[in-house]
Amino acid sequence: MNWFSRPASETQVTHGQRLWLYIFAGVTMTLLVVPTLIVIPMSFSDSQYLEFPPEEWSLRWYHNYFGSPEWMGATATSFKAAILTTIVATPIGVLAAYGLHASKIPFIRATFVLLITPMMVPVVLIAIGAFYAYVKLQILYTMTGLVLAHSLLAIPLVVIVIGSALKSYDMNQENAARSLGAPRWKAFMTITLPQIRFAVVTSALLAFLTSFDEVIVAMFISGGENSTLTRNMFNALRDQIDPTIAAISTIMVLVTTGLMIVAQVFGTDKSQK
Amino acid sequence: MSDTGQGALPIAVRNVTKTYGDVFALNDVSLDVKSGEFLTLLGPSGSGKTTLLMVLAGFTRPDSGSLKFGEDEMIRTAPHLRDVGMVFQNYALFPHMSVAANVGYPLKLRKTPKDEMDRRVEAALETVQLGGYGERGITQLSGGQKQRVALARSIVFAPRILLMDEPLSALDKKLRDRMQIELRHLHEKLGMTTVYVTHDQREALTMSDRIAVVNHGRIMQLATPQELYEQPANRFVADFIGDSTFLDVTRSGSALGAAGTNLKTTRHVPDGEGLSLMMRPERLHLITGKPAKDENVFEARVTELVYQGESYLLYAHLKDGTEVAVRGAMRAGTFDALPKQGDTVQLGLGVDDTVLLAGEEA
């Protein structure tokens, strides 16, 4: 019996009958990934311009990136903003999701909708709104302003991820802990939090990436020495098309996939198996 | 467990009311649980029994009323300061901790020294017959074992009051029957004041010192299992405990009648109109031969006969059209000798079993 006529699952459908499905899935995955991967060879080009495939290979654009104080400064800003956004958005989002889950008051559903509106409104509107608000508040082009705006975008993600983790969590456990002598905050810290820790790690990474990848809001409200990497990349693409962008993109892909791998490793609950 | 059982506390509930919107979950409930007593709150779902338990545990704050453990007013005390052991319906064990860590959790919160903690955890596990299970994970346990761990966790810190919210409802029938007896023994051994919530009347009858039947946020009757079964206070209790049929009773002077039979009874006859007669299947019997003097006799026509192994169940229509059930024990050959569908039979109800109830269904 060859592979094609072997059953693919508990049903009697064979791998042969499933072949079209495998091809379809393969093509879809390729289309998803290829545009991202195409920048990698481009970044090792020796050419002055972005080109694919490159004719000569070199590391000059990496040298250019690491050697430029401007790019390094923007990178530092991006990391700083992303880390601070994670620190601000994760606890607030976790607490909000917990509150929504535990509360019995009416209209709690409306509160949830309110909390996730930043996800539904076009980001450009948030950017414009933030710009005018920040002018008034005099926090335009500051790290504080950037972190606040990015937290606004990240909190809904945290609320959704934690909220869905709490759905499968039995709140009676917390009541049990309380009846056994734990104050509520301690019951949360020792019983609830350890059981949603994977979701917390995942949501923290999402918060980080939300800020790190964000460009639209950053275009409006970051600038000067608080210019983010994405903002500078966007400007560089507009002004001079040079393969440094490809080098930076490659590094960003590495950072992002690295974090995703971390999320996969930590985010899989081995005790559940 | 040397350090449990001392100073079990009485519980005094006074005029506790809890409303959700217009609905009374608890309607002016007062209840005394004696020190060391096993008291069961029995009622259908939505009756308020769980709300009352949650008031005792501190998870529900009533609108008004008082709650005392011993001499201390508890109504405003947070759950973690009440020192009450509680077993939850689905155990509520902590799956991210080992069995020993689960059981040791309340001791750890009380900053118990490590050696003493280990000793008491093991002692508690032995009490529930899980000695040596400390290192296991929660997910590796069967339902019955989880139940025991939950119990060990709730008694390990020697609380003076133990609350249980339908703790056996997730177990299969055989295990449930065994755990009922075990819990009863454990209670005798530890002597904590225990409040147990269930909707299962047999469970309540098996385990309790006293039972409070709860409905519509009120206590309908508080009595020992035997009193409750033999002399229910009203139609609701009679209906909820056991499979009863009720006949309207007519009264003229001191003469009582139901379904065309003049009733004799040795039991209390309540005053007022609207009396009904409670008929329980196992108290009715088929008369073969001459009726005895001390029984009420009803004519009936058999509508159905059911074979149930250890007993038979015979359904019959009385003269007034009411369907009653008769349950009888069986031995080899009994079933074949029973009357068949359509036969006319005489049903006997002993005068001591002739219980009359006042009032409408509550």
C-alpha cells in the first residue's frame, strides 16, 4: 500500500483524496510567507538600489545600518517604546479582562466593547486624534506620548487574549482559595495568575509587537530624537530607496519571529497534556 | 487529626434576606445550626439553598440580617477571615499544584512551619484514605480521588465549620453512595459543624442530623430525616421528599373521606379546609384476602405493572380518577401472582401511615 491510498485520518479518506487540500494549503502558506522572505536576499545585495535577485552580494547595508547613529537611535527608541508599552498595557489589560470576567454588574458587555474600540477604529483616526490631543497636552514627540498611544492600541489585544483564557478558567478556584484563607489579591496572584501565565506571556509579546511594528501613529506623534525605527524606515523609503531598509527589515523579521518562537515555547501549556 | 474537632461552632442565621431584582433568593431566613451538627440544606435548584451557603461562606452579602459563628458577628467578615472549610461542587482544586500543595495551601497561608505542614498534610490525606498521594498531579486523579483531595484541603487547617456545596453531584451513583457513608463517618470523627447543600433527597436523608427543606428562599421545614419523611409540615415538603400522590380530603364534622373511603387515622389532623392525604408508594399495599381493622381501604383498577428487580411498581386508578402508585418488595414468584392490567384491587393504607396535610401546594 503506498502513501496515496493510505487513510489520512480516522475516516477512510486517503492521502490521495486529500492531495488537492495539501496543495491548496501549501500554496496559501507560501503566499503568506514569500513577501516577507523576499527582503532577506535583497538585504545582502551590493547594489545601490533595491533589486531582486541581487547581482552581487555584500554586507555593506548592514554596516550602513549598524554604523549610522541615526538608525541606531531610532532602533533604541523603538525598543524602548515597545518595552514600556508592554509594561503599561499588559497589567492594565490583564486587570481589565479579569474585572470584566469576574464582574456581575449589568452593562459589563458594553464596557468590553468600549475597551476594544481602539481595534475597530481606523488607526489613522487614532493617530490624528492623538496628534491634536498631544499638541494641547504638550507631549507631542515625547516617549510618554508614544507609549500612551501604543498602549491604547495594545490593551484591546491583551484584554481579548486574557479574556479568552479566563473563559476556560474556573473562578471557583479563586473562591476556594479565599475560603482557605487567602485575601482576594493573593488568591489572584497564587491561583489565577499562574494558570493564565501562558496567555499573559502571549499578550505581553503581542503588546510588544503592536508597538514595535506600529507606523501610522508613530508617523504623527513621534519625531526628533523620539523617532521610531518604523517611522524612519517609512521616510527613508520615500526619500531615498536604498537597501538599508531591506537590512533593517530582515533584522525586524528576525526579532519578530524570534519573539513568536518564544511565545510558542512558553505559550504552550505542557501540564495540560 | 488531633487538632480538629475542638470548639466546633454553632451558627446562628437571623432574618437574612437577599434579593436579585424583584426575586427573593432568601426571604427572611432564620436558622440555628448546633455545634457539631450535620445539617443539610435541601431544595430544588433556584430554591435559595446555595445562596444561603454562599452567605455562610462570605461570597454573598445579604441585603439584611445577621450571621453569627459562636458569639461573633460575621456578616461583614471577608471570606478569607471566616476560617470556614468549604468543598465546592466541581472540587475547585488547583490544577497547577500537586496534591500535597493543594492540601497544604491553607497551611501555607497560615505560615505553618514546614515539618508541621508536611505532617498535617499527610494526616489529612490519610483521613480521606489518600495517604502517599501527595506527589501526584491533580489531573492524574479520578473523580472520587479529586473529591477526597478537596475534602482533605478543607479540613486540614482544622476549621470549626465545614461547608459543602453538592460535593458528590459529579460522581457516579455507586461512588456517591459510598462517599455519603464515608462523609458521615468523617463528620463523626472530626465533629465540625457541617452545612451540606444538596438537591438529592436520599443523600440528605442518609447523611444529615437535621434537614432544612428550602424553597422560594424560605425554610419550609427543619427537622430530623425521620420527622421530615414521616410528618412533613406541608405539601411542598411531602411532595419533594419521596414520591407522593395527594388526595383531596372531604370533611363533614369529624368524619373524613377521600376517594370514596372513610378515613381513619392515628395521626394529627390539621384544622381548616383544603386537607389532603399523602400516599407514598411503599406505604400502600395490595390487600389479598380480608382487610385488617387498622387500615384504610381504597378500591382501584390496575393501569400498569412495572418490574423493577428488587421491587414492583403498580399504578392504579382510584374511584375518583387519581392515579396512585404502589411499591412492593419481590421474591421469586411474587411478580407472576400480581394482579394484571384492568383488574380491580383493594389498596390498604395503615392508619399510622395515614398522614393528612393542610393547605395548598406551597
